[in-house]
Amino acid sequence: MRSTPVSAAPRRGRRTALVAAGLVAALTLTATACGGSEDEADTKPGGGTSQAADAGDTGDGEGGLAAGLADRLKEHGIDVDKWKDGGWKNWDEDKWLSEAKDFVNPVIEGLWQPDRMKSAKEADKTVTTKDAAADQGATDPEPAPVEAVAEKKPYHENAAPVGKVFFDSPEGSMVCSGTVIKDVNHPGKSNLVWTAGHCVHAGGSGGWYRNIAFVPSYNDYGKSEAELANATATEMAPYGTWWADWASTSNQWIQGGSESGGDGAAYDYSVLHVKPENGSKSLEETVGAALEVDFSAPSATEVSSMGAWGYPAAAPYNGLEMFKCVDRPGRLSLSPSLPTMYRIGCTMTGGSSGGGWFRVVDGETKLVSNTSIGPLENTWLAGPQLGRAAEALYQDMSKTYGGQ
């Protein structure tokens, strides 16, 4: 998997609209100022939606703790004040909440400061050559490596919906990538983010990660580490920091996900509902752009080009810049009983996990997958097909929490 452990510009208010800029040589995301397949995926719905809390605020003025979160934490013997003062660092197995309904993520204002963001490490998930060689389903030859290309800067003009997902795990502060997506039931006011399941939940051997937050257009101008030595929060997070108050991932990931992807890799996706640490506008209104999700799960043989975007953080990258890879997708099957995954050549490393995969459909750029697993050699990436189960999870999130 491609996540990484944790080791600018003024906020933009103008609306942007994503447009396709050609698919002949490369797939690109751009912004303007004007504001069923043969590889059957997700044959039946099966979402692991969290049921964290009711909408609203306790009014305690301490980090915007949503109403209901205190009670949910207390159900598990967790004191809210101690949690916010650092009690979340206790990863006792008895208190590592694992069930879908157990997700809790109270806002801890000021936790994700620039230095803490920069020090986060990739939550990497890799498969070995042996794993890939054991495929018995529809698998195409391994693709040639495609060198990742740095996205044009500033990011808010070229790939505004792409950002970083930060979270805490037993190993420390970690980082993935994510994408602002449209909310079909709340047009123009989406608070939804798409990422990988392993960026929010440890899978079969663990539970929900903690302090999950999303930063769109992270390090907007792609400044170097030296240039960011005394970076302000605005430079690192031009659109602010957005905390996940609800999260969903697939039951398959919760039950079968593992350090190397496991049986959950083909279902390694997640939807976050977020709220701003400060502010009142929706994520889509604030960023000015969001991408539609394509749940048609087209066969890799039907798609001429897909592009993966993200913030690789493991060497030779450092997590400060956004990169992309574009390639013709092939098929990867980890088991004949699991849906076939997409695979493209790409040299992006850990930290790019959860980053969106895009394709152009009728002139519109849509999210069609996300980075899930890759080999130790960092020569390719694989992502799940998004079919009926993924759409059911998305719709449940949108209808239940989208308007809050």
C-alpha cells in the first residue's frame, strides 16, 4: 500500500471548474476561473459506514467536539478530555475501536501544525513478487515503470481537489493522499473526500486510525523543505484543515485488509465526511472544485488511459510535492474469488496511497479508482474497481451525513 508515516499561499476563495485538457498523450487535471464490465467489481453492496455521532456541536468551545462523540467515547471507557489531551496515543488493543459503528474522531484544534504534517510518514502497503506471481485470475503482464511527473504549480490552479490525508496510528503520525469528490445529493456543497480504506482503518488486525484530517492543495506552491523551514499553517494548508467527523470503508477491508493488502485490497477504498477546523463553508465551496466518481467499473481493456495523482513521501520523494502518472491500465488479480484491480506503471512511493485515479468520460474528468498497493520496487500501482458496493457505500454516506 502506498501510504507514508509523518517524520504556500493565501486561501483562495474563487471558484474553479475542472475540465479535461486532452487524452491523446496524457491525462491532465486543469482548472479555469469560470467557476458493467467483463471484470465484474463489487457484485453486491457491503459498506462499513461509521455511525460516529449526531450532527451539531456541544458548544463547549474546545475543538468543536460534535454532539454525541463524548457519549460514544464514554461507551468504550474513554474520557473525552483525556483523549483530547493526548489519551488517543493509548493504543491498547481493548480500546482500539474496530467495528464500523465505533469510529470517533473529535477535533483537536491545532494538532496538525506544519512541522507535524511534514514529519508524517507513509502508511505503505506493498506486495511481493511472490504475491503477484500467485495470481490465478485475469492478470496482464507487469507494466513498464512510468516515471512520476511533478504537477504544475500552484496546485489550486491545476489539481485543486487533490490533497493529503493525515492520521495517527500505533506507529506514529502517517500520511496518505485524497480527493475532494462531488456529493450527488448536495450539489455544489460537498464535504466528501475519497481515499483508501487502509488510510482510515488498519483492517483485520486493528481498528480505526485517529485524528484523521484532510488538507487540500497541501503546500500549494510546492516549496522545498528549506523554503518551508518556518512555514505558516496557511502556506501548508491554503484551504485549511478538514477533520473527518464520519468515515466509511468497506466491510471487506475491515475484515480482510492486511499489511500487504490481503483479501481487502480489491475493496480498499474509503469516503470521509469532513468539517473545517475553522470556518463554515463546505469543502467544495472553499476549494472551488470537486470530482464526480465513476462507479461503472469499466474493464481495463476498455480504457485507453488512466492517471494517478498523489503526494509520494517515501524516498526518493519527500511528500512535499504533488506528482502524477499516466498510463494505459492493465488487470491485476490477487485471487480468482476477488474483483480484478486496475494496474498502471508508476514510480510513486508510499504516501500516494488513497490518491485518486482519473479518466476522461465524455470530456469530463472523473475519479475511477484510488491507489491501494504496489511492489517494493515502486514500479507500478494498483487500485480497486469501483462498482456497486463502492457506490452503495458512497450513497449511504451522502444521504446519511452529506447535508450536515
